[in-house]
Amino acid sequence: MKRMLWLGIGLAVGALVVRKLSQKAEAFTPAGIASSVAETAGGLIETARSFLDDVREGMAEREQQIHEAFAQGFALDAGPQPWDDEDFNGTDPIHPQEGSR
């Protein structure tokens, strides 16, 4: 009776090992390799699409911030200006009046 039990356990373990080895061997056939490459390429394409969606979303957010800043009358992220209107006594340093050169 013990021999029949061990024979059954041996057959079950052997069947499991053969099944797992067959699955691993399938991965190295041309069809298995093609399937693996297709899955990898699909994942890569999905990752690139996700990245591009994130970039587009960020661009739209930033564009909205810039439009809001201009609507309020100031440039976004503008630090201190190199001059104020008071520094030049009402003259425009970029477009001087004719004859003032």
C-alpha cells in the first residue's frame, strides 16, 4: 500500500514538473518569442502614450496659468525688473524719443 502511495505522489510530481518544463520550453519557440516581443512592444507603446498624455496635460495647465497671468496684467514668474518707470523719469529706455540720443 505504501508503494502505491509513493508511486501516486511520484507520478503527480513528475506530471507537474513536465508541465512546467513544457511551458518554459514554449517560451523559447519562435511563436513564444514573438508573443513575448509583442507583449513588450505593447507595454512600451502604452508607456509612451501615458508619458505623452502627461506632457500634454502639463502643457495645457501651464498655458492656462500664462493666460490667467496676462489677463491679470503681469507676466508669470517675472522677478524683479531691472528698472522701474520712476528710474528714467518717464522716458522709455527701450524706445527713446527721437533727438534724445
